[in-house]
Amino acid sequence: MTVGAFPRDVVLFSTADWDSPYWTNNQHVAARLASQGANVLYVESVGLRSPRWNRVDTSRIVKRLSRGLRGLRQVNEHLWILSPLTIPVGYPFALARLYNKWLICNRIRSWLNLIGGNRPLVWTYQPFMLEAAAAIHAEVLVYHCVDDLSAIPGINSAAFKEAELQLLATANHIFVSSSALYTRCAKIAPTRTQYSPNAADIEHFARARQRHPLPHDLEVIPHPRVGYVGLLAEHKTDFELLATIAAARPEWHFVLLGDVWQGRPISQLVALLELPNVHNLGWRPYSLLPDYLRGIDVALLPQRRNDYTAAMFPMKFFEYLAAGCPVVATPLPALRGFQAFHQVASGSDEFIAAIEAALTSKVSHTLPVDHPVLQAHSWTTRLSEMMASITDSSNRLHLESDSL
């Protein structure tokens, strides 16, 4: 990284594969860093949980083997993808951890030699890479903490928390997306932790406001359409709540756009989908989501209330708002500061009343695209803020060292 300038080389340790059906902070940040001229190596997830012998995990392992054997993939002029052939969840075992570090570091050094790089900025979404960051002599270490990953089913919570404590003690910059994550991280690194809520590609989702034909599979569903976009995960989505609402309002049509997390059978979801006014259209590409949101009358965030959701800031919130949809959500701590822009509902009765109000209101719920809250939470603004913080700190350190 060049002091006083945008970073030249970035190694990003992700929690999601590059071609994952759902774009997360990981892909958004990597793509935008690369679009601004930084050379970015996107290191796909090394596996945070033990794989299961099911269709989804088996398919993912086969794909990882295929991609890993091909070596580095160059996506565009400034972006490369590394699919490391590591031992999944090797972090509790010293030998496996040593092998993983050796393999990843060799691949990263090869990439640095290829681009003529030296000491990169390391940007990570998970803590199990601290040894690798030290081995490649990272000039700056950034921890972008956007979820309480220790609360996800299948994660070794104790090992994760231990590794995160070490990362928090070492990272130069820590960006957190919710107040709960800020409280946790600031206990260890109060001066290096910065609140940086999730953002959205405002311009992309604003396409939903344009007058274009709807996708046929949505168009045939009658109004009013109440929609939810995202992964259907039992630790995130309250399917029982949705089923109660849908059963109470058979004249409303509930549209789900997403597939099932890890392909796991979820009895509550099965019961929900048996209702005649519930339509699961499945996963749709990110590029097409504005076309579907164009036909949604009310967008929902029916999240469960648990340790995971208490620390999350749903990217869908600003995506919905950018699309011009009125939003009804369960009480999420991260959204407390945005109550003027959505309706909060705790149970089925409140959800029904809030959806009814949104459907019958003659007042427009659509924020202008240039509204300050949307512009302040665009990915362009968010990344600029984070990079300004990083470069300002680097400049101060440089000036201090020069004055000694």
C-alpha cells in the first residue's frame, strides 16, 4: 500500500465464494476496490464449519477441487480469484493449520510475484487468517466484521471467538456493521473500531423504479404482492411468523425469492410453502432482482430474534428502499436509527397491521434516489469512507515516523 494514496495491492480473505448466488460485503468491496485500480486477490472461504455429506456441501467440495486445481482465475484487469485447496475447518488442529497457511501463503506470494507486488493491504471477513497475514508481511490489516459468525449453526464458536480476539488485538482497522458488533470489538480495540453499517448498490436497485415489463413468473401472481428476497435460513428467517400472516390474509400473495440455506430440510418452511398464497420463485440472479422488486407492493424483513440477527445489519434494507418499496421489519437493533424509513412490527398482528397500512396508504413510501439516507448508504460512499480512514491513519503514522 502506498502511503497517502489508494492501496495498490489488496488480499481479501472472504467468507463467501466469488460466484456465490448471493453477493455479500465480500464481493461488493472486492469489486469496487478493483474498479478503482487496486490489484485485488479474492481468497475464497477456507471453510468455517465442518462440511456435511449432503448434496449442497458435496457439490461445493467438487467445485472447489475443480477450481483449486486450475489455480488463479483472473476476472478482470485488476481482480483475481484464489480457491485454496485447504483442509476444511483445520484451525483446531496444528498440522492442518500449518498446511493451510503454507498453501495459501505460497499462492499469495505467487500472485504478488505475478503483479510485481510486495506488502499488500490485507482485508479480512474472518479471523482464521492471522498467521497467513503475518507470513506475507501485510502492511495494513483490516478486519471488516459484518456478522456474528460464531452464532451460525455448525461453526466452532469457541475457536472462532479465540481467533477473533487475536485478530482484534492485531488489526490496524476494524469496521463493524452494527452496534452489537461495535460493543464487542470496541472492548478489545476501542480506538481502532469504527461503526460502518452495511450499504447497497443504490443505482442498481433503483432500476426497479423504471417502467418495464415484470418477469412472467411474478406477473402471473395477483396483487397485492408481499415480498422477501434472500437466503431462506432457519437461523435468520421467521417462517412461522410468515405462515401465520399468510394464513390470516389469504387475499395477499407472499413472494419468496431465494433458495434454502445449505439445502437443509426446514419443516417450518415446508409448512409455509403449502399455503396456496405463498409462492417461492427460488433464487434469482442479482442482476434481475430490481425487475422482481418492481412488482412487489411491500417488502419484508421477517427476521428471527436471536444472537445472530441481534448483530446483523441486513443489506436488503437499503436495497428495498432503493427499489422504492415500503419496508416492514421485525425489531432489529441495527435498524433502530432508521425507524423513520420503515415500519417495525414485533408479531403477526403488528405485521398484518403494518402491511395493511402500507398497502392502503395514499402517501408515497418511496424515497427519492438522491435522498441523503440512500446516498449515505451506497457502496460508493461507504468504501470511500473506509478508505479515507485507512489512508488518513497511514499518513499520520508516516508523518510521526518522519518526525522521530
